[in-house]
Amino acid sequence: MSDIETLKQENRIFNPPAEFVKNATISGMEAYKAMCAEAERDYEGFWARHARENLEWHKPFTKTLDESNAPFYKWFEDGQLNVSYNCLDRNLKNGNADRTAIIFEADDGKVANVTYAQLHERVCRFANGLKSLGIKKGDRVIVYMPMSVEGVVAMQACARIGATHSVVFGGFSAKSLQERIIDAGAVAVITADEQVRGGKHLPLKAIVDEALGMGGCEVIKNVIVYQRTNANVGMVAGRDLKMQDVLANQSATCEPEWVDAEHPLFILYTSGSTGKPKGVQHSSGGYLLWAMLTMKWTFDIKPTDIFWCTADIGWVTGHTYIAYGPLAVGATQVVFEGVPTYPNAGRFWDMIQKHKTTIFYTAPTAIRSLIKAADADANVHPSKYDLSSLRLLGTVGEPINPEAWMWYYRNIGRENCPIVDTFWQTETGGHMITPLPGATPMVPGSCTLPLPGIMAAVVDETGNDLPNGQGGILVVKRPWPSMIRTIWGDPERFKKSYFPEEFGGKLYLAGDGSVRNKDTGNFTITGRIDDVLNVSGHRMGTMEIESALVANQIVAEAAVVGKPDETTGESICAFVVLKRARPTGDEAKQIAKELRDWVAKEIGPIAKPKEIRFGDNLPKTRSGKIMRRLLRVLAKGEEITQDVSTLENPAILEQLKQAQ
Ligand code: WTA
């Protein structure tokens, strides 16, 4: 039975604990259904009410949704606000000034607390510093930072002055960074001398220098360097500045730049099915609204909570559930610099115990690798830690297999914490389909039901609704406030990728397959339906990796497919044809290593193929099309049972069977 078949038959149901239901913001299924009904009845009214109740507007909006230029939807268009004001100043006014905003734990275990008043001051000083460099509303600023308070400060400071940030994950290579700088047309880069993870120091500033040295980045006027380790890094006179110098002598207050609700808060690059990463553009008003509502609904956030999202600010999860959502609702959150396995694989559990974390949000890959570690070493087993502070658990980024779900539920939640399996995407801005912890009966491996106001459905290739029980394409039928607004600089690609004509141009296409349970209507995500891979929750395009491989001068052709992996969900398997004879034995191993390192340089270490197989050719149809379907079967190590009669060169399959 395939994994999906197993999932479809998953019938264990776990009801939220009665105590949780009693105190929950959305308490019980009737409350959930009533909210869904309100949204159905008066869609715009529903969103307008929440936008008025949750955001502080400098100038109130009068129009909720403008669909006249669909799919370029506009929300709260004539309203004005500032995201940083809503996240910081509002807390100062609400009596939260001395409340801890961030509990920062460094890689080496050192802890530093930052209150809302302190965070506000640091953001204001830095915002003034950015202004003093001439950075202004509408400018794009790249943030290439380690997990740090300063990373959050950088993002908030951009928001404060109306500059659009584009955070690039610290694991991306110089080449990837350069491409993003050019595409965004950024005027400055905010970075650090080094990042520290798992006891290792990794250069960030040196990578920025390398990226800028590649050319095409002449628009960058300044590089601002946060000194994390005080490592000796090269500073280009007139261009590079230390963050502390940018902050020095700046005023501790900074009048926010009031922007229109649709003003682009950020651009975040993500992988699509074609080669070039897409700059997903998000708004200010609609985005922040959903960040807040999902903090309240999905995470049931309360003033007594210690919230911890383990994502990196380089991904969308770190944007919505570290840099914006928790601050906008005045929560106290843990921000962690390091990795889950250092100094040992008990680090997460130790930190939950130490900080009395109440809500813990992480990725299935992390859970799976910690299950393995706990099995191997009793000292890092969660049973060795006091996890009694926890009241809610969450997962994100990839499907969670029922076994990992059960382990998480039993060993971390001690069968007393609901698990919210949150399905969403860079493009959706926040959660879309997820259990509500005080309402929805949970089923391991299913993200259950859409949040109120999210009109998710499963349709066939022509956009028609499919009955429950039948697998199809996941779509969203109505625009929602935090949705992607466009692809930066490429509106046509935005339309084609997400609102294709085949579906009438009106349905948002998530790129995932899904099936709904016959009885409950619960959604289960069956995986991507395009050429996007999900390795450890990191999104990567197969074409992106193929382009990187063929950019190497010894490579003639390459095809990349995903292969199921016990820990990382999927792993990358590359089939490569060299310009020279097919290598075997040690030589093949050597070249495979060189190509892996090459990909790490072209994209980043996260894109390194786990497996590389060499062939004299790739399986192709007579018209020259590579048959990836067959490559997927080969990668899994399964026998080919499909019809191969249309293949030009069936003999090649035998050769590609062998892993090196
Ligand atoms: C996958 C991460 C199953 C899905 C927030 C989606 C999931 C892609 C889940 C987006 C989940 C995310 N269950 N699959 N709970 N969450 N995915 O843009 O394939 O990095 O399209 O956003 O991850 O990845 P992205």
C-alpha cells in the first residue's frame, strides 16, 4: 500500500482535551462552524470586521476587497497603516512595554531577554540609521542574517520606514544571493560577519562580498554588518558599515512611515517549477491581519504563553510566526540561533524545559530526526526532560507521517496537547488548512479543515469540484487578505502559475494534490503536483537543480527527481550524462562529489543531490522528452512496470538502475 493509501485509511481520531476546549479562543466545533458560516454569508463583512478589530489603522479603509483587476486582488486598499507600529508601538501603549518580547538563546546556550520597549527602541534607532543612509519607502533591502534579535530588528526597521525587505536564507550561496539582489533591485544588504550554528562559524559577510563581486549588483550602495562574532571581515570603505555605527547617535524614536495597505511589506523568493526562483510579493495590511488572526485562532495565543517557532527567518514561517505574528499580538517568544542537535539531540527538549515553552511549532523533518536520535541515545529521549509547560504543538512545511505524529503526540505532548498540522505556503502568507486546537478532532497525517474564511476545495483538471474521497487538485476559491499579490517584476508568471486559464483564471492553484475524507471532509495533502521538491521542508525546483548541474562544464544533461526519504521526507536524486564517457567505480564517486559541491556553490548546501547516477543518456521519448516518471521509479529502486514502448532507448534504464 502506498503512503497515500495508508493515510486515506487513517481513522484514529483524537479529540482536543476538554480543559483546552474550555479556555480556547475558538472553543468547540460549533464555534468554528459559526465563523465559517459568517464568512460564507458575508465574505467582505467578515474580513472587514476582523481588519477593524485587529489592526490599528492610521487611516481607516472604506473598501474591503477590490476584484476589478483579478487575479490582482486588493484588500483594504484605501486604508493606511504601519506594520512595525502595529507590532511595537501598540504594545507600548497597551501596557506591554516591560513584557519580554524575545527570549533569545544563542548557539552556546547564552540567553538574552528583550522587552517590547527595548525592541521598539532598537528598531527605531536602526530605522533612523537606514534613513540616514538614504534608504526610503519603496526601496528594497536584502536581509542575509543569522537567527538573531538583530535579524528581527532589521526586518521591523525596514517595515517601519516602508522599505520592502527580502530575506535570503543564510544557507544560500553567493550565486543565489546575487540573483536575488539583482531581481529585487535592492539598494542595501544587511548581514552579519558570521553565523554560528552547531558550534561552527560560517561566513556571511564573505559570501555577500563574493555575491557583489559577481557583477550586476551595482545598485547596492551599502552593506550593513552586524558583528555577531567580531570576526575579522573585509570592509569596503564608503560601502560597508558596522550595524553599531549605523545605530550610534540615532534617536530612540522614529515616526513610522504610513503606507497603503497594499504596500509591499516583503518579497520572499521561493522555488517554482521552472528554473528561476519567484519573488513572492506580500502586502502590509492583509498580510499582518492574517498573521494576527492565525496566532489567535491556530495557536490560541494567550498573554501567559511562551511561544516558540523553530523556523529560520529566511523562510516564510520565520516571517509570519517570528518576525510579525507573535509581536503583533504582544506575545513572548523564544528565538533560537542554533540547531536541534547541538550540543546534543536533546536541545529542543532542554530549551522547552528551560524557558517553560507552552506552544512549540516545528517541522516534521526535525521530529523524525529527533525520534531517531532518541532511539539511539536514551539521554536525549524527551522523557528525560520536564515538558509539562507545553499545552500546544504544531508542525509545518511538509506532510507529517502518522507514526511521527503519534510520537510527537505521546512523547512531547504527553497525550495532553493538541497538534496543529498547519498546511500553508510562502504564497498564502499564513495558515490555510489546520485543526483548531480547541475545536477540531485531529487525525494523524491530516491537516483537517480550512480556517474560517478560507474557501479551499479539491477539483479536477478542469476546475470542477470533486466529491470527497476522490483525489485531485487543491485550490482556493476566493481571494483572502494575506495571499501573494504578484511575483516581483513578473505579473504574467503570477497569473500563469497561480490563476491559470484552464481553471477559469479564478481559482488559486496551490500546486499540491489533496483528497478529502468521505465522512469528515478532512483534507489530506498528497504532495506537490508540479516539479517542486520538498526536502526537510525546504522547497526546491527540480529545474533549478538541473540548471545548476548543466552549468558545470563537464555535464551534458541532467534530470532531477525526488525520492521518498525516511527522515527528510524527500531526497534529491540526479541522473547525469557527462560530456565524456560515463564514469564508474571510484571515478564516479569522485565526480559525484565534485558535482555535489558544485550545486552547493550554485544554489546552497540544501540543494545538494543525495544521490547522483551517471548514464550514457537519459530515458527519452522519440520526440526527445525525458521520461521523469520512469526516473522516479528508478530512484525508488522499484521495478519498472509501466509501458516503455514509447521510449527511444529502453536499454538505458538498466544502466540507470544502479546507485553509485
Ligand atoms: C508543503 C511552508 C503537508 C506543501 C509554510 C506546500 C505541507 C509547500 C504542509 C509550501 C503540511 C507545507 N502538510 N504539506 N502541513 N505545510 N506543506 O512555501 O507541499 O516553504 O505547497 O511554505 O510545503 O512550502 P513553503
